Amino acid sequence: MRTLVEEAHLRGKIVAAHAHGTAGIKSAILGDADSIEHASFIDSEGIMLAKQMGTYLSMDIYVTEYILGRAAQAGILEENLAKERSVGKIQRDNFRKAVVAGVNMVTGTDAGIYPHRESPRQLSRMVQFGMTPIEALQSATIKAATLLKEQENFGSLGNGKYADITAVRGHPLTDVSQVEDVSFVMKAGTIYKRP
């Protein structure tokens, strides 16, 4: 694992490890992966390692709600639903522990499972399970940009940055679910949506 990550880093690439299981998570962290996707069964030792190594966790805690809410329409078998309930609870509990420990966190979506337009719902769930609204917003902006080593280009507002901006009608620091109804979109200085 370490050799693979070293080679990727030599080429300027960011390494995201897809890991649900405890051993795989720790292996990826010790192998110097930049982020762990899902990290469902991360334990206390894994959380400590992620904090020490500066590894980012991308824990997609909204996806369980989506799957369980649409199970009947999708024809998902009951044994699969029981597994999703169990894994989802564990992942959310571990998400809360990682937040309390101060691990680097970025917004995760598992967006192949649900429509991209639902991705902003992840932020309110991150708040529900332990983050403050500003932490959730930062996980989708400056923290994500920093993970990708693109913080000089996007993730915050400033001279010379891409000017990717969204606006909402309410105040997301008091109600982060406001980001689920975007009224203004600018990308690279071009307005694509306005009220």
C-alpha cells in the first residue's frame, strides 16, 4: 500500500482509499493514503491514526437514509435493508467519534447511489451527527480544496481564485439545510443561476 501511495504522490496525485472494514482503513492510513472513503467500521485506534497522520475521512452518512427511504421503490431485499440499518448506525456513531476527536473531514456523497442534486443533504446530516454548521460547510469547501491541494484556486473566496460561488436565501450558519435550495450559482465568474 505504501509503495502504491508513494508512487502516486511522486506523480502529484491524491490517493483516496475505498475502505469500509477496520483493517483496510488502518492499512490505508498507515500506507499514507490522503483520504478514506466511507470508513464505516473505523475504530478508536483508526480514528487516532487518522488524526496523527492528517488523513481525511469522507464518510457518506446521508446515503443510508436515502437507501432506507427508497427501499420499497427499488425492490431492495429485507436482508440488505437490515445490513444497511446496522452499518449505517455504526458509521454514524463512528462519524460522531471522529468529529469529536478532531479528525480532518470532507463531505462525502457516494453519489453513484443517489442523484447528485441530493448531495447537499449530506451537510445537514453531518450537523445532526456532531459537526457545527460552519464545520460542515468547511468540509465541502476549504477542507475539500485542501485535501485536493487546490486551496489556492478554490474552496474560499479571494483574489485570483476561480470565483465559484453559490448563494441561498437563508443563513446556513443557523440552518445548514439552506444549502439544499441554492438560488444563485456562479462558476469561474460566469452566472449560471440567479433568483
